[in-house]
Amino acid sequence: MSALAWFIAGKQTFISLLLGGLCYSLPTFLAVFFLNFLKKRPAWAGVGFLLAESLKIGLALFLMIMFFLFYQDMRFIPFFVGLLSVSHFVFLLFLRVHRYGK
């Protein structure tokens, strides 16, 4: 989708779309690694989930602020589309995994 945006709307749209996707995917991967680390300690499952989600929300917010501060040519609509598309992709991926074989 980002490569298509580069050809249709230009470099700034491509970068905004890419950064929007990174704002969701990077914190999600870190939260998954954190939860995977706590997998061997089932007593910490509830607290670990809350900590991982807090980490994900805080890091996503931090990345959004940093991207908007350091990349002044950010376009909001492509940024938001990148953020939504990655979040929905992750949701649909987990939905597919949950329903696999049914």
C-alpha cells in the first residue's frame, strides 16, 4: 500500500503512511515479545497483559508525538490510514488464527 501511495501521491504521503503503520506495529511487536518473555510464569499472566498493553499504548503515543515533531511534512490523513490499516490487519490476523480449522 505504501509503494502504491508513493506512485500516486508522492514521497510525503508514502512516508506518512509508513510512519503511521510503524506507530502501531512497533509497539505491538514489543508487547508480544514482553508477553512471550512472561509465558513461562503463568502467575504473572494478568499483570503481564496489563503491563504489555500499557507499554503498547504509551509507546504508540510517544512515537506519534515524536514523528509529528521531527517530520514536519507529515500528512495526517495518510498517517491515520497507515495506523488504521496496520491495526485492522493485526486484528484480522488474530481473528483468522483464532478461527483456524473451524
